[in-house]
Amino acid sequence: MSKQAYYKHVDNVFSRLAHERFLLEYVHSIRELDPGLGGEKLWIIYKEYFGADHSLGCDAFLAVLKQYGLMLRKHKKGCRTTDSNHGLPVYPNLVEHLLLTRADQVWVSDITYILTDQGFCYLSIVRDAYTHEVVGWFVAPTLESIYTLEALKMACERLEEINANLIHHSDRGTQYASLLYTSHLKGLKIQISMTESGDPKDNAIAERINGILKTEF
């Protein structure tokens, strides 16, 4: 190895270590303000603040976080909110291969638990699959369908007229398969779509916000 190559290698190592130290100090300063901020969001803030000339790529950034144990820990599973073992009518998956082109084309719904000092409460969410906006929500003390329906009613307030081109997609839980819930959808001529398996990926957009609530907030 030539003398020039040796010193260039040493300079690169020190440059990388200095960059990592700077990155770590920056991440710690952000986490003091928002302890639950995920790695990809940190990278976006880092890149936008310092510019392309001084930032790492996303994979390299996340590798540094993993190396120093700064990735968020995933929470253990809590209580179960979906019961698909029932005799209620279910509906086919209408959105599996659908191309999203506009808002109010597909709404996705899900229920997640929130642990409080007084015990569990349950958050029902209706989300627009195209804009990812939460268009309806309701927090309830139990998993009864009447509370899930309240989230749907909030979402429906944004509709100026009956929308026969709107699809409501959910899992096959009793709340969404109940006569109370499906009758309300049919009354508004909203098409009903349900997952055909227990795989959360079949309702990924709704599940994603649940993960954000649990991990980041």
C-alpha cells in the first residue's frame, strides 16, 4: 500500500466516525423532543435539514441507528380486537387489485386498543386509502358495534351525497360484519369489502396507523 493510499484510508475512517458521532448527537437531540420518532422519519428530517451534501442514504442512516441501539423497540401484542369466528355474512375483497386514483374511492377501517391508567379502551378508525387521512374515529369502552358505527358516521358526514362508487374495506370482525354496521353501509349504497384471510397485510393501510400509535406515540 502506498503512503498516499494509507493516509487516505485513515482520513476516510476518521471522517466516517466524525459523521457518525455528529449523526448520533443530532438523533439524541431530536429524540429528547419526540422519543417515539421512527428511524425513517428521523432520516427525512436529517436529510431536509442538512441537505444532500451532508446526509447519508436511508439504509446507511438506519444501519448506524441499529449499530448504536437507537431503533425503536416493537411493542408486544396486547389484547385481541378481531373475532372472525362468527356466523355473520361476509363479503369478498374488492380492493386487492384495485388501482387507487382519488379520495373517497376506498375507506379502510380497523380497531385498536389503547392502554390507559383505568384499563383498555378501543379506538375505531376509518381512513381514506388514497390520501391516508383519518376521516372518522371514535374511542369506546368496549368492542361493541354501536361504537364502531360512530366512527363510520363521522366519516360519512364528509359525503355530500350518496356515493355508490365508494368501497368500505375492513377485516371480518364481528363489528364490521354485524347487521347494524352493514345496514348503514348499504343504506348509503357504499360497497362492502372484507379481507379474505387473517393476514394484516390485507388491510395494511388501516393497520399502519395502529403501528404508528403504538410505536411512536
